[in-house]
Amino acid sequence: MKLKLKAKLLDIGTGGPLIVLLDNDAAKKAGVFVGDRIKLSANGSSIICTINLAQDEPQDTIGIFRETARVLRIKNKQTVTIT
């Protein structure tokens, strides 16, 4: 499973954990479930994040919480890779 998605920066903090938000259909395509961990890559770096799911989000986007965006220096609408 390797997906390229557009980052959608969320102005929400998690209080520490690195979490990303996927649409149910995108998660199914990637073969992941709530609580699974994925490798998120951007700007030449990678981190391990926990998956959370949402409904009615575009399939080609991934919601990035503040802490995750800060660690990888992700900008809105930037292409990122999950594996």
C-alpha cells in the first residue's frame, strides 16, 4: 500500500500524539483501520502516525493535525505519501 495524497492542514491540536485523518474510502483503499499506524513521508522525512477516520472528506486528501504538520513541515495542499 502506497498512496500519494494532498495534505489538508487542520487547525486542531492533539496534545501530543501524531495523528492523521483519512476518509473511510481512502482508508479502505489503503487497507487501514482506526488506530492503525502508517508511515507518513514529506519533505525527505518520515514519521509514524496513528489513523483516525472521517466521513465525507475527499478521497485524495489526508487531514494533518498541528503536531504532525509541524514535525514534517507540511504545507496545505502539499503532496504527501503514506505507506
